[in-house]
Amino acid sequence: MNGDDLMIVIIVAIVMIASIFKARARFQPHSADNGARLENDRLRHEVQELKERLKVLERITVEKENSLAKEIESLRDH
């Protein structure tokens, strides 16, 4: 094996090692993305629950205002 053949083998080895590192780097952030995705889903669920609670509170507030207005009107009528 002469110097040219050795250089080709070294270049191929470098390319192969680089592709292995690239493949590893591609899979590692994926696990971090999965954690972020789970956190995002949890936060979406929490926001949905808060929206539902807000709707209930708005309904209660409106009902109280309506019932209070009715009571005031009934007192005025007497």
C-alpha cells in the first residue's frame, strides 16, 4: 500500500467517524424534544382546565348579577 492508498483509507475513515457522530447528535436532541413535548402537552391541558374554570366563574357571576337584579326589581315593585 502506497501513500495515496493510505490517504484514501484515512479520508474514508474520517468521513465514517464524522457520520457516526452526526447520527448520534441527531438522536440526542430528540429525547430532549420529547421532554419539551410532554411539558407542552401538560401546559396545554392546564390552560384548557383554567379556561373551563373561567367559564364556570363567568356563568356564576352572570347568574348572581341576574338574580340580584331580579331581587332589586321585585323589591321596587312592592
